[in-house]
Amino acid sequence: MWLMTGKRAGTLLEVMNPIERFTLSRAWEDLTDDEFSWEPFTTTWSIRRQGQCSTRNPFGAGEWVADFEIPEPVPVPMTTIAWLYWHIGSLPDRLCAIDFLGGSHTMASGWTSPYLSHHPIFTSAAEAVTALRDGWQRLREAIERADDDQLEVTTAGYTYAPEPPRGGVCVAGPPGPAHPATHFIAGALNEVGHHGTQIGALRDLHAWRQTDRH
């Protein structure tokens, strides 16, 4: 059955299609655990157990945490695919929980930020890929259901308080500038596409590294 969508939803879905076809397909198709955890440099940020983390401000509160430093080093270290999946893997699903898509969270709360709220830390390629694929599909369905009025709702974004992290996350500041819902959705799609491209590049490097060994 063909689903009628509004102009705003139709535009967002048109943006999603090439991201999935050309970027995410490379990020998740047949991803292995070896690729997932590969560290291209000795200073690479990754996902580690609490006691094995070498950075001062890791994110997370459980057994596994994500490397991070505040202020960020210059240049910022390369990251593993595992780190990148932590960064974006649950973003589409968390975006579905925002009020303008029918959820109970606000943008100003920082729910969709990788640094302001605790979110899943994946320790295997299969777990990470499933989360991103399923969340991407749920986001697609949420956008398909949204009408133009819903996607034109103006809401405030989040900001970061100028203080050190607490409890494995940054501290949220006051509400940020207000924008239409489409602004925040488009930003999330750009974030997934951007870091998905990094995952694809790391997979290429890993493959060429294996080739050079032979």
C-alpha cells in the first residue's frame, strides 16, 4: 500500500534514501568484530572496560565506557568503528522518542546528544548493526507518519553547561535556540551520514591493511 506523506516528511525521506543506500549499507553490511574493534593508531579512542580506559573523561557509567577528553585534544584522535557506533548507533531510535515525533522527551533535555544522556555502548558488531538498522527503520516510519504541522513545530535545542562532566556524561545547559522539528531531524540525518562515512573509510583501511600483509 502506497503511503501518502506531507511535503516535509517527503523531503526528509528523500534525504534518508541515499544515506542508507550509499553510506549505511557500507557501514553495516557484513561488519565483523575484527573491523569493529580495530585500532589504526596507538592513540585511537575506542570502547573499553572501565579499568582499561586511558582518557580522563570517558562517557558511560557501566562496565564499558567510551574514550573522551575535555577539552578535546588537537588534533582529535582517530576513533574505532566501535566508538563511532556508540556515537550514532542509537541516535535514530532516540530521535523517535522526541516529543515532535510522538515521544516523551524534549530536544532541550539533550536526549539525542551523545554526550548529555546515557545511551547504549555496543561491544559487538552484530549488536551495533542491529541497533542502527532497527532504529533507522523506526525513524523512517515515524517520519512517514508525521504531517507538516507536526514537523513545523518549533522547539528549543540543547546546550552544554561550562563545567566538567559528571557521572559519565556532560552537564546540560539552558535551552538553546529554537528551530522547527525538521531542523533537528535533518541534523540527525547529517550526523549519521557523516559518521557512517567514517565507518566506511575505516573499513576500507582495514581491508587494505589486510591486503598489504600479503
